[in-house]
Amino acid sequence: MMTALDSPPLNLVLDDIVRSHRPQSEAGSVPASIPHLSSPAFNRFGIAVATTSGDVFSSGDADLPFSIQSISKVFTLAMALSAGEPSALWSRVLREPSGTSFNSLVQLEVEHGIPRNPFINSGALVVTDHLMEKSADAAGHVLRFLADQVGGPGPFIDEMAAKSELANSSRNLALAHFLKDFGNLHRPAQAVVENYVRQCSIMMTCVETAKAGLFLAQGGRGAQGTVVSPSEAKRIGSIMLTCGMYDAAGEFAYRVGLPGKSGVGGGILVIVPGECSICVWSPRLDSKGNSLAGSAALADLSDRTGWSVF
Ligand code: GLN
């Protein structure tokens, strides 16, 4: 760990991270099933750090909104747990790494409709279903939660993008119907997938995403008070570490050593407990659906700063 005396100021470190990791070529891919994710240029790269002392540092394209996609699953889980009755949720979804891709159907069938964790699509559909018991407009509820954490109306749902993803959602609908068949979905499959896709289509900048995730670095305390208890915050971090990067969770823990959650929009939210929350965004993905440049940048940043839970 660097000391305060030998560490360069964080804004200079972030500028250097952007210089070193902004993609120079069109390596990696974007998901074919979500057409609008191919819009951002391959060389987009932004990073932001929101600290528990109230500072925000950023560099690169940190103020450009991007599609948060599966990063939304961290926020919906926190909201579901803060709504009470966590045992009702945990009887419907496990907390084990899946070792399979985020939208795999096979495991759900073999394991009788109980998803391995809340961060794969099937698990997130159960969480959204749980949220819909409080509000049929679960995605709108998520958006208001994010605006509260960010302290302004920045986050918005890209409704066109949601519509086009919904038109390509056969696989998510299949997962929802499987869940329903096993008795693990209370609302109609179509309504749950619609809310899920709209929550995935929320647009936020790196600065906003880092601010929104800060409650997880400060024992569950968000911008407007308690979001979750300290022990729930710890547990969400644990699930991020073991399941946040799908079947690349082990590799990410090895390289970065921090709890993280990725989305196929190219964003990754990472938590340094007690210190800060970090969001990096670059749209091109590796074969597991995680940002190529984003993962490399976070490995570099954790090496340079000593930030790690280990
Ligand atoms: N909306 C995407 C999907 O359901 C989210 C996946 C992801 O970000 N990993 O396929």
C-alpha cells in the first residue's frame, strides 16, 4: 500500500490510467442482441472515483452517459433487501457463483428454477419480481433511487433502447417462463422482463455510477441516509466479489482483488470498502461480457493504489 507521502494525487493517477488504457483499436465485441450498444465509439473510456470523504475524481469520458445494463442488478438487490423480508428473497435465489454465462438456461432447468445468484439474469429477474410486489413500475422505482443517490435528475431510461432490447429478449423471456414454471416468479413473465430490460437501459455517467454505488463503500449509508445495514452492505460486496463478473469472477478477483459488477454496456462498478467506489466505462467486451479496457484499467489502478480487500 502506498503512503500519503509517496502516492501521486489521484487525479493525476486517473489521467494516466486513461492515457494508458483508452483503446487504440477495435478489439473485443459488443452484444449482437442489444443493437444500441454498438453506438458508442470503440475508443470511449472514462473513469470516476467517489470517496467516502465526499470527493469525486474523474478523467476521460467520465461525464458521458452509458447504458448501465447489469450494474443495475447491484442496485435492485440493495433495494430488495432494504424493502425488508430478506429471507423471502433468499429462499428464491442462491448466493453461489454460477460458472456459466449470465444468460444461461441450462443451469436453471437442472436446478429446478432456483437461480445461482442475483447477478445472473435469472436471479435478477427474481429480484425484479420481488420489487414488483411493492411497485408495478419497479424500473421507475430504481430510477428514483438512483437520482436520490446521485443528487440530481441525471440518470434516465433510454426507452428506445429498452424497446429494441425487448424485441430481442427471447432468451430472457425463456428464463422468466422457466422461473414461472417452477413457481419462482409471481408476476407475469412479460411484465417482469419489461421492467428488467428498462432497468438495464438506465443511462448514467461514470461519475453518477460511482456516486450511486458509494453507499456500499460506507457501510450501507447513502446520500440520503441508510440504504442497507452494514452487514447487508458487506454481504452485497461479497456477492459482487464471487458473482459480479459472471464466469470471470475468479479471474477478476485475481487481477483486481475488489468486489465488482459489470454490465454489457461496458461499465464496471467496483467497491473499495471504507475508501471509495469506482466506475470505469469502455464499451468493447471480452468473451465473458466484461469491459476489456475497463478490467485492465482496474487491475492497473489497484496495483498503483494498493486498493484491495486482500
Ligand atoms: N440487458 C442485458 C441482458 O439481459 C444485461 C446483461 C449484462 O449486462 N450482463 O442480456
